Amino acid sequence: MRIAIVEDETKLAELVDDYLSREGYDTVRFADGADALVSLLSDEPDLVLLDLMLPGLDGMSLCRELRKTSSVPVIMLTARVEEIDRLLGLEVGADDYICKPFSPREVVARVKAVLRRTASREEAMADERFRLHPDTASVSVDGQEISLTLVELELLKALCERPGHIFSRPQLMRRIYPDNRIVSDRTIDSHVKKLRQKLRSISDDAEHVQSVYGIGYKFEVPEREDSMP
């Protein structure tokens, strides 16, 4: 599998490259965000390691541009540890983030974990109309399909497994982030907001992902008029 390393700190990029190569991954490196975007759009890798602060085009903007046409997994690398920056990184479509300074072994572990999630080929179903496709990181309703980020996919999969069940935010955070990292409630709310927007674009039904005040979220499949007795 091929990993794109978009990082302008040469020594750091070389170190991460070395560790990933030892694990058998093919790698390609970019030090400029604008150059990276052109290449990534024309020749998509299996995963992107993306620094937040880059010359040419910053990582946030690069990720936004990628997400317009691609669901390739993106792991953000950042020295900006403020919670709002992490949240913004997730809002533009990043699947994970790693804060600097970090161990190269941690990067390798995160890459493997994200790629394992990508490789899943099981299909989950909420009903005969609503299908999840982990192999392509997408969801379809009545045959209309749209791409999801891996985080959105894991969130929707968790909700769909138990339709009508109310999940608290901590429960959803543990499902999405099994390494038990500390993230805020706002992070889950941000993912739910984007997920709802995507579902609305392919379904005219009532809200699938519903808020339960003071508790969390649940998934409901609205009953269609043509199924009424």
C-alpha cells in the first residue's frame, strides 16, 4: 500500500518515511501543499499523512480540497494542540490526528489502524433501503450513494447496529476512538452535523440521526408512506 507523507520538515519526513518503509509500505513525500494536492488528485494513494502547517497550501485547505472528490484516509500531523484546531481538522474531513512531538512508532500504529478500518468489506444494513459499504467508505439510500470519511463511517455503523437505541457521546467516542484518547463532546457533534448533511443530500426522509436532549444520539429509519397499511 502507498502512503503519501506531506511534511515540510525534512528530517521528520525522512524519519517517518524510514519507519513506514520498514513495515513494507511504499511511500511518496511532498514538502509543499500545492504540489501535493496536484499529485494526490491525479494519483490517489491509500492514505495521506498531512502536516497542518505547510508552504504553498496549508494542510487544512489541502484536506478540504481532497474531500471534494476523494474519501482517501487522512491523518493530520500537527503541533497546534488547542482543541479547536483538532476539531477544525476533523471538520474538514480528517480521519485521525497525531500531535507533535510524536513517536514514529505511534505513526505506524495509527496508519495500520486506519488502513484496517478501510480494508473491512462487511456490509451493514439498517433496512432494505439503507446500506453501509465499508469497503468503499460510503453509504447508499435507495441506490443513491455518497462517500463518507472513516470517522463518519464508524459513527454511522455504530448507530445503525442498534436502531432506536440512544448512544451517549462517551459511548460513541469510545467506538470511534478505541485508543481512549481525550476528545470533547463537540468533536462528536461536529461529526454528526456533517453526517446529517450528507444523508440529507441522498434522502428526502426525516432526520435519520436524531438528537436526544441531554443524552446523545440515535438512528431511526423513518417509515415510508408506501409501507403504511
